[in-house]
Amino acid sequence: MITKEFDTIAAISTPLGEGAIGIVRLSGQDAITIADKVFTGKNLSLCDSHTLNYGHIKEETRTLDEVMVGVMKAPKTFTREDVVEINTHGGIAVMNEILQLLLRNGARMAEPGEFTKRAFLNGRMDLSQAEAVMDLIRAKTDQAMTIAVQQLDGSLSTLINNTRQNILETLAQVEVNIDYPEYDDVEELTTKLLREKTADFRTLLDNLLKTAKRGKILREGLSTAIIGRPNVGKSSLLNHLLREDKAIVTDVAGTTRDVIEEYVNINGVPLKLVDTAGIRETDDIVEKIGVERSHKALKEADLVLLVLNANEALTPQDEQLLTLSADSNRIILLNKTDLPEKIELDSLPEGVIKISVLEDTNIDKIEDKINDLFFENAGLVEQDATYLSNSRHIALIEQALEALDAVNTGLDNGMPVDLVQVDMTRTWEILGEITGDAAPDELITQLFSQFCLGK
């Protein structure tokens, strides 16, 4: 594919901060020429592609840094343009100095996600693969990383493209039947063809949509609220799961006065743990705000860990929390089982888990329960499966299914086949928005604006 001609962009591609190495990246038709203006050591235009070259970055007689410069010539690059990557020492000052020098010599500051956007516009990848790049960067667990890599390799693209091709062939066959009828019952045969193909497409998309719940959880994580009355061990549980003392733990009720959020990897599932302020009546203004936020966290949570004290009888506050969380995906944890048990077990729902955070007892059973609630004991990621994990993709698949339902409704109502084809064509167009073949420019611009600068 012939790449489009764009101006040359530059950006820092590694996180700002102190580190051993930082990378300043250039991409565009003048990338090598601009880099040559500031690099001493070799003539980069004469270097072989995909080589690393030692030298210095200089501004006139002033040396900015000792560097290694990677030269990658089009079209075998990420953007399918000439790409230069300057490997500097990883300090904020030196990377900024080099970036500004490149901008003064003819490069333009890259917009967020512009390198990946050029890869898409130049045919290096489709839109779903471009989105997988950001999913890979943001992956919090190895399971989420696996799904992102599969999508980056084109697993979803292949499935969508094959389905669109089959829809196109079906539409073509319908056209042939209408324009060149060989039988008197062509209307009946065409209607039968549309019904059969619509059922096939629907089954395929339904199966894909079934992976959405699992894929979305692995991509975005489960928002998990740890709730309970004060001093039952919520913060101790959070610290235990995080393997660090993130929350203050004391015997004083009301110590946690705000919502604390942290991510933790539980059996390959990213949990956004929310340690809430103990829910109770209080006159303390600050604590009162924390309790209100706890109620909000409870309503918004995908998963609720309700912590009760096994060493005490149920209180009205405990009963209130049991009622508030009854309609949630809830796991009830009886903490402090290292002490004598005083809680009334017959007053609790079935399936409670007895734990002791202090003695690290039965914490692993929380992972098993999460698997039961959200994954039905199936393996989290099947090796060859294609997963939906992106909210945009999920919404488009749902729209495509609605369009297929409209095909069947039209046939049931006796609509002419050429009118029914409009909904089948709509299905083809909707699926094209996933890969970018039918995506509007505004959508593409909006999607890439969410990327980090330098990617």
C-alpha cells in the first residue's frame, strides 16, 4: 500500500521521569533529514534500515547528550513512514531539550495517538487493532494483556472481515436472484436464503457478544467496594490484598474517612478495590462525607465485599448493609474467625466465607467465589477464542444484531426482498465501523485523541 504524505512529527515516547533510557521519536518523510541535522557520528541517510547508530546530539557546538539513534526506513515501520528513535538518557531535561531541538529543525509536535493514527491511515493496521495498542499499554494483568495481543494480531479483525464478506456475498446472491430469475418461485428461494444467512450471522455475533462480559472485565477490571461497619477489618483486608499498608488500620472507629481506590490482580482479574468509610450514623462532618461516598461506591460497584465481624453478634448496621447490598454481586466475608465466633450464622445468606485477615485464612476462597460469580468456573482466557472487550465494539455488535432482527421482521411482514436488503446492508456497514472501513472521520479523530502522547 502506498503511504499518504504527512509532515514530520516528533514526541517523547517514554514516560517522563528519571530512568536509564528515554526515547524521542520522529516519523514522517523528513524524519531522517531532521535527525541528521542534530546528530553527529554518522550520516543517517546512508545507514541501513533498522540499525542502531552511536553518536551525539548537538546544537551547534553544544552537546546535549550521548545517544543511540535507531533508523527505520519506510514502509517496514510502525507508521509505514521513515521513523527515527533517539535513545537518550532518561531525564526530563535532556529529553525535552532534544525534542525542542527537533521542533526547531522542522518537525511538528505530535498530537496524542498520532503515530498510531498514521499506522491506521497508512494501512498498517485497522481501527480495532489500533485500539488494541492502547489496551495493551493499559493492561493491568497478564489475562488482559493476552486479549489485547490477540486483538492486535488481528483475531477480531479477521472474524469481522470474514463476516462482512459473507454478508456481501449474500447480498450479491440476492441481487442475482432478483435480476436474473431462473425459477418461478425466486421470491420464496430468496426469502429462504435471507432467513438462513441471517440466522447464521446472528449465531456468530451472539456468540461473540457472549464473550463481552468476560472481555470487558479483564480489560477494565471489576469495580469492587469493600463495605462494612467501622472496625470490622475492611482496611486490613485491602492492605492484605495489596500486599502493602495502603490504608491506616487502628482500633478507632471512623479511621477511614474517605474512599481509597487501588488496583490488585486477583487470579488474572484486575479488581479496582474501593475501601470505603465505615457506614454508620455520625456527627463528624468529614466522616459524614466519607459515608456518603461509601453509599455511592456501593451503588456503582460491580462487586461488593461485605465484611462482617464473626466475633460479634449482628448489629442493626450489619443488617442495614445486608439489605443495601442484597441486589449486588456480593460476597459476604466473616472476618476475625481467629477469635471466638459470636455471629448468628442462621441469620445470614448461604455461601458466606469465613476468613481471618490476621492469620491469612481462606483469602484464596475469595478468588474462587469471584470466578463463580463472573466466569461460571470457566477458564478466564481460552487460547484461540476471540473476545469483545471494548465498549465501542460491544455497542456496535448490539446494533448489528438489531439490524439482523429487522431483516427477519421485514420478511415476516411480507416486505419486498429489495427493501429487506437495506437492513442487511446496514449490518455490513455497522460491522465496518469496528475495523474502521466505515467509520466517520470524527470518530477516528476522537478515538486517537484518547491515546497517550508519543504513541
